[in-house]
Amino acid sequence: MKPFLPILLLSACTILQAQPSATPAAQRMQSYQQRKALEAASIVNGVEFRSIGPTVHSGRIVDVDVREDDPSHFYAAFASGGLWKTTNNGISFEPLFDKEAVMTIGDVAVNWKNNTIWLGTGENNSSRSSYAGNGMYKSTDGGKTWQHIGLEESHHISRIILHPTDPNTAWVAVLGHLYSPNKERGVYKTSDGGKTWKLVLFANENAGAADLVIDPQNPNVLYAATWHRERRAWNFVESGTGTGLYKSTDGGNKWTLLSTAIAGFPTGEGAGRIGLSLSRAGGKTVLYAAIDNYNRRPAEMPEVPDALTNKQLRSMSKDEFLALKKYQIKEYLSNNRFPADLTVEKVTEMIKSDKAKPLSLVEFTEDANSLLFENEVIGLEVYRSDDEGKSWKRTHKDYLDQVYSSYGYYFGQVRVAPNDANKVYVYGVPILRSDDGGKTFRSIDDDNVHSDHHALWVNGRRPGHLILGNDGGINISYDDGENWVHCNTPAVGQFYYIAVDMATPYNVYGGLQDNGVWMGPSTYTAGSSWYSRGQYPYKAIGGGDGMQVAIDTRDNATVYSGSQFGSYSRQNTRTGERKFITPRHKFGDRPLRWNWQAPIHLSVHNQDILYMASNKLHRSFNKGDNFDEISGDLTQGGKKGDVPFGTLSCIHESPLRFGLLYTGSDDGLVHISRDGGVSWKNITSGLPKDLWVVRIQASKYVEGRVYVALNGYRYDDFAPYVYMSDNYGDTWTAIGKDLPMEPLNVVKEDPVNQDLLYVGSDHGLYISLDRGKSFQLMNNGLPATPVHDVVIHPREREIVVGTHGRSMYIGQGKEMQQLKADVLASTIKAFEPEAVRWSPRWGAVFAVWADTGKAETKLPVYVNTAGKVKISIKSDDVVVKTYEVAAKKGLNYLRYDLSMDPAKATDIEAKLNKTRKDDERPIKLKAAKDGKMYLPRGEYKVLMSKDGKDSEVKLSVK
């Protein structure tokens, strides 16, 4: 669920200020080729990543498309996790859209007759992490291959409508850019299968098409909804005069405005997002429209007649306040969660002595970056038309509370049952069903149904059969929402931040959009056995939208984590003890401004010391029990709007020196303190202006070295910004100049190799072996999903990757850490493989229906040119196996099945029996059931040879 945010309606001219420019679509398309070039040239892509989940919470769905004659076959589109298909009613899913230029999806439409998929990229919601797509894709082979078919400047596509009989005709509702105006938005039509497109409906450069429906019995009749929206980092205009309802009777070539004042439908500045649904049950056209009405509700009288309100306090004089009854002040302080030590007597004395004003009470309760309105927006309304859109009537008498609140931009859809024009579904935080044409509604949420709903398919052939998509994935019901099953096998979590502890095996922690904070073992492999065990390997340790995490590795149990806007706590994961720790401002001060992902940092010098950042930096010497402000405002001061802005977005303390601190802000400032926060210096000069500072990394090798990554996503600027300084930020050098046009989310320095850097972008993981001069792509097992965080485990030397769309991955990092100049110049360099545990199951055949027991290890080796590598396995001087295998240039992990030449068995037996005692049975080697003879326990040498050069390492079979 999203938090309520106070709303300020601003005109377009209020928020259109000088800003970085949007990246042209042509550059983004060319950049995809650059990404593929970095993949082709990569010498580290032998490192294979494995998914470590979790899957239990699934992730944000934006659309489903279901096969009408067999609903066990359907496609599920995830906001940033790609397209997945199931052919077994959601028991399992297969990903189909992992390697294209983007993975974010707005809508999918399938022609099941000819196995053709039309996919519109760019999430159809307008949230903080609603990534921009690059147009339309089409697959004519069920998702095996894809063709980009245009509309690359669309960014966000909300709906695709396919002609019921003409496979070459389709209509697309384009929302357009999220953070900048553009003309390429509205309704587009193609008549040649996507080769060409025509813009057939355009409202204005800030109003795109939010929804589109077709009359199934007359494909010349279409209805469209446009939506006026303007999002900036500091403000979101969610309604306007560009919002409207339109109708076409000639296949979308010409359109007529339906939403006029005389028609009875909301119009004007308060008209927000509209969703549409159409029924032809009984041969009659019935239209439903759900609108996010941003007009204000009439101010209500307080339930308690003499209750003190903010509205009264804003204009109240000192004398009027002192004349108030004590219980009025006490109730106000209690209702607004003032600190317990701020008593009625203390407040009264402060106002009496002019140390505070009545307005100070209001300012204490308000978000410092928002203007608070006492009355709420109207929110969700449902309208019905029985005359093909000529006139509209609201279906319900009362407000539909707690469905949208102030964030209809995240929802905005309605569905009517194809076989019953009076059965209507609307959904936002809950999902509601009406059986009387929208007069009354009731919730059909259940215990295993996540909140925040975005997609719904209603079966027209079997009443009550629903497939629902929400922030927790897919739910299916066969009794109209009375009971649900949760289909949660894909790993599609949207992580913001991850961390690791030092347990054995170590645990991984992370905060997710929509799904709280979780912890689980790094050894996790996906499976369904937990259904019978009753215990999932991961466990939830925090709610809300999960944000940053820090672990005290002295006990691996003290964990700091939180949710949106700086709501953090300290907990003991063994005992369950928890304490809220977020610092608060003092009475008389303006409220602190907290970032959506407010940063925390646990000092490596003393893990009792915790840093938290609002618009100021706070430090605790006692694990968060108490905080001191150790800075003033380290931002540009915020901007007027309804989104918290002017906040600190990242913190880092030098691993080499306590009190050498860096901060970065969402409005582009970087500061340094070299004396523990006593004094601060702005070191932004030389960096691009006004960009979001997403990560600062102080080096563990050189005290003055620091890396910074900046992100222009909130200006639709997709350039990669990453910089390095060797003099405490006095001067900056741009690095990563060969990175593609992909916004960056993280930069990390390797803890073993100072020249090895990791960068996570909105489309993948890149590494540099030369401290940022050049980069390479790592995507062996990693889909092209946003990478938001990277952690290198200091003991296991594994690369843990947190993605915003496909949960978490782990890859081996220790060989890559050794790729320094001398190794890179070598013809061949072998690395010691992991020790192998011998098993009697190797090669065993347990039954005719069972798989053969598999034996395998991977032999890591670097070669500076591609070609054949000769591998010899030796026991002392006896060569027990020799074979050749092809190797690519760079780092390879060559498979070895642990078998040996049977002709060498006698020599190995003699060696092993030489050390056997008289009372021990002599060892006799024999072939396994699969006919192979495998290595017995012992120490072996692996000799690798290429182009006349050799490299030898040890292999242990334990």
C-alpha cells in the first residue's frame, strides 16, 4: 500500500522549470546495440549467476492475457520482471522477454489463433519506479523470438486492442513520457501488422491515452480515455483538462469527445485517471468508467465539536490559544503523535513566552515539503452509460473510501463481467465487487491476496472464474472472489537495497517495493517442498515498502531496516525484540524531509554507530536509541510540491578513517565532512547539476578516493553518470564513458581488487577491470532487469545482486577478483576449483524411472585468446584423465565430470592401498552403473595447457 500524500494541484507552468533534457528514443535504441557489444566483448561472462529468490511474495503484475477456450493457458506481464507464460493454470511459469532492450511492460495482447503476441513496453502505472519502455514488440512464434515494431518514443503503453478478425489491425493507447512532456502520446492505429503507425487521437503533450476498449460485436466502435498527468521528482499533477472520454465509430480514424459537462461525467482540472470496461450481455451496450476524481470533498465538521484542528491553528492568535481548554490541547497533541515529553503545560508556556506560535504546532505535524489540505480528494468514482456514452450516471451514492485515496495514478481500472452487465469489479488497494451495477460494493480480498491490484480477467464462459494481478503476483478464484489460490513461483521481487551477514552459510537481506523486508539463506534454491514442510526458507522481517538494511555482524542478529520515508527500526531476528528508532525534529523546527528510500549506514569502525539521513545527517552512538544532528540541511532546500524532495539519498563513511563522511541528495548535491560532521564542504562542482545522487562509495584503498553515481531518470534522462575523485571530491573525473544509455543505480568498489568496479543500471550489471576506463556486461543467467544493488561477500567472495524486478542472484567472484594486469597478460591461468565432496551416488542408477546420479565440477581458467584447452587430471605423476575443451577468450568455467580412465585404475589402487593398514579392506575401484569410473577421494592436480603454456592447480575430492 502506498502512503497518503497531501496534494497540491499545480498548473503545468508551475512545475515546468529548467531541467536536464529527455534522452531521444533513437539514442536509446542505438544504446541497446552498445549493450550487446559489451556483452560480446566481455571476458567475465563465464561467471554464471543463479537466482536465490525469494519467490513467496511474487511481484507487481500489470496485465494478464488469457486463452478464452482454455484458461489454464495465460500470460502474466510484470512491471519490471518481464513476460511469463503458464500452460498449467499458474502452477509454473516460463519467462519469455528477458533479453530485449527493456523488460518493463505496460500491456500484452495475444492472438491465440495464430500464436502472435503484441507487447507494449513501459509500465502503465506512474509510480516512482515505473520504468520507461521503448515501444511495441511482436512475436509470431509464441514468445520465442521478438521483433521491435515501433512507437519507441512512447515510454509507457497502457492498452493494446487487437481487431477480432483482421490480424494486421491493432490500436495502442500510449500514456507517453512520465517525467517530461512529449507529443508521441495518445491512441495509435496500425493496419499492416505494426509496420507503420498513425496517431489517431491526441489530447495534448501532457495527456496520454490511459485506456481503450472495443465493441466486440462492432469493431468499428472504440472508446478511449485520455489522462492528464505531469510527474516531477518533487510534484505530481494527477489530473487536468486533458483528461477525457472519446468514442470512434469508424475504426479509430475519427473521435468524438463524450465527457462533456452536459453528459454528466467529471471534467476539468480535477479529472484524473480513467479506466474503461464494456459489456454486451443481452445484446445491449453497457459502459463503465472508473475515474480518479481529484476535486476536493466538502470540508467535514469534526466528530468532536470543539476538537482543535490545523485549520484553526493556522490563523489562531496567541491569546486565543491561551484561552483554549487544556483537554483540547491534550487531545490535539495525542492525536498528532507529539513526543510524550511535550506536555500541555510545556506547549502553553512556550507559546506564552513567544518561544513558539500556534502555527508551530501545525508545522510540526506537516511534511516539510507538502502543503496539507484538511479535506481529501473525492477519489474513486464509478460511472455507467446505457446509451453508448452519450450520458453518464454515478452508480453509487456514497464515497468509495480507502480504494485510491490520493494515489489513483497507481490504479485506475474497472471490469464488468462479459455475461452480466451488473457485475462490476473495481480495484485499487482492495478489490471490490458489485452485483447490482455499482450501487453497492464489497471487498473480495482474502488472507492470501496481496493489496494493490492492477489487472483482472473475468471469464465470460464460467461465471465466478477470475484471474487477478496485483503487487503480489497472480491470484485465481473460481467462486467470484470468495476463495483464492496464490500462484507465486516466479522470482520477480523489486529490491531496492540488499545486505549480507557473516553467518555460515550467510544470509541475504533486502527491502522490496510493495513487499517489505526479507531475509533468507544464500544457499536458497527454488522449489515447492516448503509447501509440505510448512516453512519457507526466507522470512519477512519488515512491512510496508521495504527499504535499506544494515546488519551488525558481531551477532548476525541485530538488524536495522525500514520502510518508506524514513520509518526505521532495530530488531533482533532471534528474539523478535523491535524498537522504532527514526529521529524526529524538535518542537519549533520544521519537520525533517525523508527520502522515499531514506538511507542508513552502519559504521565499519564501530557497529554501535548508526547514521541516518533526512535532509540532515543524524548519528547515533548507541545503536539508534538516540540520535544527534551532525549537519545542517545538506540539500538545496526542497521545492513546493506533493512529493518529498530536497532529501539526502545516500551516505557513506570511509572504511579507512572514522568520521570521513559523504552524503548525496536527490537534488544533486554532494557533501563531505572530514571531521565527523563538525564541518561540511559542498563538493558538487564538476558534477552534472540537479541529478539524483544514487550512490556514494568511499574507497577502502586510498583515503581521498571516492566514487559517485547519479541518475537522471526523473527527467527522462537515461545517460549513465558515474564519477571518481582521488582528492576527496575537489575534482571529479567521468568514468564509464563506454556504458550504454541506461540510468545507473549503484556503483561499488571490489573489496579485494581496487581496479574492479561494479555498476548496476536499469538494464543490467557491468564491471570494470581498469577502475572505470572500460566496462563489460555480465548477464550469464542475469536477465536485462534493473540492478539496484551489488554486495560482494567478504568471506565467500560471492557477488550478490539485488534486482528491481527479478529478485536476487549470486555469482562467483573470487576468480574475477584475480584478473589483474599480470593475469590478463597470461596465455593461460588456472584457478583452484572448489573442493568436491565424493558421493557413492555418482553414476548410480536407482531405478529405470530415475535420473542417473550426476557428478560434475567446474574448472575455472582464464585464457587471453579463444581456442582449445588441454586438461590433464593427475594423481601424483599418474595422468588419470586427459581431454580437450573449447574455451572462450576470458574467464571460463570448464565442466569436468570427475571421471577417470579405467586403464589407470590399477595404478590408483596401488597408490591408495600402499597406506592401508592390515585390518583395512583393500580398495578396489570399479565402474559405476553408468559405465564410468569416477575419482576416489584424494588430492589431484589439474594441468591446463594452451598454446605451449601450462598452468596447474589442485583439485580436492573429500
